[in-house]
Amino acid sequence: MSDRIREKLNILADAAKYDVSCSSSGGTRKNDNKGIGDSHSSGICHTYTEDGRCVSLLKILLTNHCIYDCLFCVSRKSNDIKRAAFTVDEVVDLTMNFYRRNYIEGLFLSSGIFKNADFTMERLLLVCKKLRLEQRYNGYIHLKTIPGASEELIKEAGLYADRMSINLEMPTEAGLKLLAPEKSHADVIKPLEFVQQNIVQFAEDKKLIKHVPKFVPAGQSTQMVIGATPESDKDIMYTANAFYKNFSLKRVYYSGYVPISNDSRMPILGTQPPLLRENRLYQTDWLMRFYGFKVQEILNDANPNLDVDIDPKLSWAIRNMQHFPVDINKADYKMILRIPGIGVMSAKKIVQARKFGKLRIDQLKKIGVAYNRAKHFITCADSPYQIKDYQGTQIKAFIMADSQSKYLKTDNNQLILF
Amino acid sequence: MIYLFDGSLTGLLTAVFEWFERKPGRTYLQLTGIFQPDAFTESFEVINNEDKADRVWKGLQKKLKKDWQRTFYCSYLSEIPEAFNHLFQFAIYIFESEIGAAANYGNDHVVALSKYAKSVEREKHRMEAFIRFQKTGDGMFYTSIDPDFNVLPLISNHFKNRYADQQWVIYDLKRKYGLHYDLNTVEEITINFSDGAKSPNPSPALMDEKEELYAVLWKDYFKSANIVARKNTKLHLQHVPKRYWKYLTEKQLA
Ligand code: SF4
């Protein structure tokens, strides 16, 4: 008994791990029925894998049997691997017992498509219902929307899930067609749109009627695989930008392709996953979402790919030296956010603190500004008088010399955010 | 001038009261135990007084927004001797300034408190994340910890709200007290470990019969979720510093 469940878990966790989303944030569920669980608005990582990724959810497939043959996917029909399927009760039991021990924030349930989309979606829905209704479980549930499933099923699932997601897989339609001819972005857009409309509708109803049930309270997300097909960073981020705008997505994930086959249409086995590139894409994503940058400012026809050696915020700054130096004691918050070496927290502290008097270098350092980086772009109360007007390229050279070991290593795949 | 107090919050707040009563000029607050008397500095022993402490706290509540009240409390829970002095100076600064003075990140005490509080909040968050309960034979979910700071008061509500339908105990081995939730309320408890030494985990004989299975499944899961091609030990260690491994079921050898 225990051997079989161990084997299933190994197979179905292994097959699920290429979906990089592990966020448990955005949930609003409270434990108000004296049941078990609640969600923490900012999410909790309960552990980290040895590759440094957050583990907050039990991320598994219901089954890795699949009728499709997407080339980039380990579960594809033609792949010669061990197959397994959980029963609904097994998933419920694992989730509850992991949750009670504080191993996890919740469940991330996805599945290969067996028989057909509705059959698969029904099983996923059943897991959610059992958890919510029988176990009185209020922990986090991230559910994959199965493309092609009926709207009734998707809508019902939305009543139990906190987040739903459906993956674009490849950043462009052309890329997708190359590796998964049976699929198209339209298959993804339709359910994304449907769920989004319902989220809006439920929110509208809530204004009028008090007891409207929650509907996908943590919103939707999607994932693109990076580096399997030849898109530019511009292609990738313009797609991301459009999906953020059109479907109010909470997150877009960028998953550096980890080679899983020797098919000539993709990077072959043994190729390193493009981790640095992935990191730069996430940085760009953050600049768009939290720093007020338009995607066109960072990526455009003149700059279709992100710099490898420096982060995109610094790149933008040295291409736009006409905006600098910025006076820390006068500039508005939006401009302060754009200074390399200053993050959101420091920017907020600066605008609060300067009301009490002009800020000096030592104060900026204490506030948390990366001064060695920021100094090229700012003036403050005691900035040394600068005679020379440095060019962007010179500043880049100074900064890189200064942070040689930290930023330049090409095997550096940490997510350093400015 | 040096004020001496016993390390309690009441003592700290009383010290602020006494300072305003006497206005002795520049004063440093220190723990009684650490203080080495010398011939040149005058010292004053603060006698704890609930009423005085209460008045100071009420005053701070009027002057500070909720988030700064919490910053103050968290800094206190850090139990760092220098933090006590910063808290003392901060309180004086706040009372002597207009409302809103806590936003002055150019002030040393403001910055110091926000740093202490950040460390304490991080430890709180880590405990909420890294605690692993073990289920005992009588259905109790048990864990013991020895956090860097005194975070039990901060994590109590989180666990109470989340695990409302199971009994649990979280025991701080370093500070020798714990929390017990009995399905209704959380109470402070102390345990006499019979063997005297640290015995953080109940013996396997006392465990629920399925405890071992779920621990094994969790370890399996942890291994399966890893992508070998992305291995990044440095990042891993940054997120889960080694000193926390002892809490983690998935980091124990099979
Ligand atoms: S449909 Fe999904 S599970 Fe099936 S092969 Fe394609 S990506 Fe993999």
C-alpha cells in the first residue's frame, strides 16, 4: 500500500514540477467555519528545493496519462515513461495530511488529459469539492483549467479554487504550432477570458448582494516556456504585457526550458536551461508591474533582447541619461523608483524621510539604498561636486567593475532584483 | 546617566515614564545584569510599575500608527540589549515630536527599530513556514523550536486561525515555554522534560501510526520537486540557512 502511493507520488510530482508557479499568494479565504486552513495574502514558502525554488504547494498531476503529444512536455503520449494516476481520495488524503503538518500552503492540481477534457476537468473538480465541502478545508487551491473543458465545469471549479491557470506554453502562436500542432493560443484565451468575465461578474454582484460566493479570489496566471523556440525577449514580454492587460492576470511565469528530449526542433538534452535569461525576464516583469515602466521603454525594435551583463533597470538608465542625475530631495516618487540601486521600500522611505530635512549620503545608505550603484544617478544634500559628465557607457563600466563578482558570472542564476 | 531595568516590557516603558518625570538629560538604558558600575556614571534603577507603563503605552498608541506600534513591540521581542536602548530613545523622541515623527528615516532610532523589527518579522515568518508538526498517538500536533527571537507571541494567532480543528503545541526550547491550543484558546505552558536535556521530539513510540508514512511521502515529494538541471546550492542556502534544517522533515536523513 505505502509503496504504491510512494511510487505514484514520485511519478506525478516529478511530472508536475516543470510548471514553475508555486505562489500561494492572493488568497482571501478565512477559516470561519472552524474547519482547517486559511490563506495568507502574501503566501508562505514552506521550504525550498535544492534548485532554490519556493515550495509552498503540493504540486502534482492527477495523472500523467495524456492523449496529446506536445513535444516540450514529459507527459506527451509518445514519451516512454512510467504512467500513474491518483484516485480522488488519495489526493484529498495527501493534501490534508501534508497541510495539517504545516508542510504546505495548499494544493496545486494539474493533470494530463485522459479520455477527454471534460472527463479530466470533472475529476479535478471533484477533488476540490471534497476538500472544501467534506474536509472543510480553507487552504489554498491552485487548479489548472483544462483547455476544451465545458464552461459549466470551469465555472463550478472557480467556486472552489483560489487561483486558476492555463499555460500559453510558447510565447508566440508560431512557436506553439511548431511543437504542438494540435494546440493554439486561442484554446488558452477562450477559458482565460471566460474565467475573467466571471471574476468581474462576481465582483459586480458582490456590490449589490452580500453573500456572493468567492470566485477565483486569487485570480489567474499563465506560464511561457523560454528558450525552446526562437522568440526574442521582446516577443516574450509583449505577449506577457498583452495578457496582463487583457485578462488582468495576477502573474505570468517564465520557465527556462529544461531539455527533456533529443528532438531536433528544440535544444537537446544536456543543454543548460537559460536561467540568467529567465532572471532578466522576471526583472522586466517586475519593472512593468511595480516600477511603472512601460514594456516599450525596456524592449523595442532597437533593443529586442535584454542585456545579459546588467539588469534591465540599469540598462534603461544608461540609455536614458538625459533623465539623470535625479535630486533625491525633490524628485517625485515615480522618478525615484527608476533610479538604479533604489527599490520600492527605499523609495517609499526616502519620500517620507525627506519631509524632515534634506537627506544625506549616510542616511540613504541606512535607508537601504545601494549607494555605490545609485551614486551615478542622483544628487542629495552632500553629493560631491561632479565636474565630469560621464557617458552611460562609462557608468556601466564603473558599476560592472564594482560588482564584478556579483553580477557578471554567466552561471549566476539567482533572482537578484535590483 | 544610565537607567537600569530588568528586560521586561513593563520595565522599559516605566523607564520612559521615569525619564520624563526627572528629565536627567542624555540617558542610556541598560539591562541590570549587564551593567558594570563605575565611578563616573550615575545610574538609576527602574522599579517596574504597571500603571506608569500603561500610561506610556497609551501615549505611544496615540502618537504612533498601528504599524509603528507593531514595529516597537517586535523590536522589543528581539531581546537584543542595544535594541532596548534604541526603544527607550525612540519613545522619548516620539513624545517630544509632532505626530508622524516615526516616518523620519533620517533618525538613527527610527532606522534602528525598523531594522530590528524586520529581523524579528523575518524570524516570525520563518517559524510560520518551517515548523513541522508531528502527530502523536493521541491526536496532538506537536513541534518544538528555538528561534533567534521571542516570536511565540507573534505566531500564536496564525496557528490558531489556521489549525482551528486540531490540537497543537509549539514549544520554545530556548525560552522554556510553549503554546498549547485546545480547540478553543491558546494558552502558555511549560513542560518538564524528564531527561532534563533538550528532547525536542516525542519518541516514535508515542507517534500516530501514520506519522512515519507522511514524513516519508513528504521527503519523497521534496526530492521529486527538485529539478537537477537547475541546481543552485547558494540560492537554496540563502532561503533556508542551515540552522533551520533541524526543523525540516524533508532535511532529515531517512
Ligand atoms: S496536453 Fe498537457 S500534459 Fe498533455 S502533452 Fe500537452 S502539455 Fe503535456
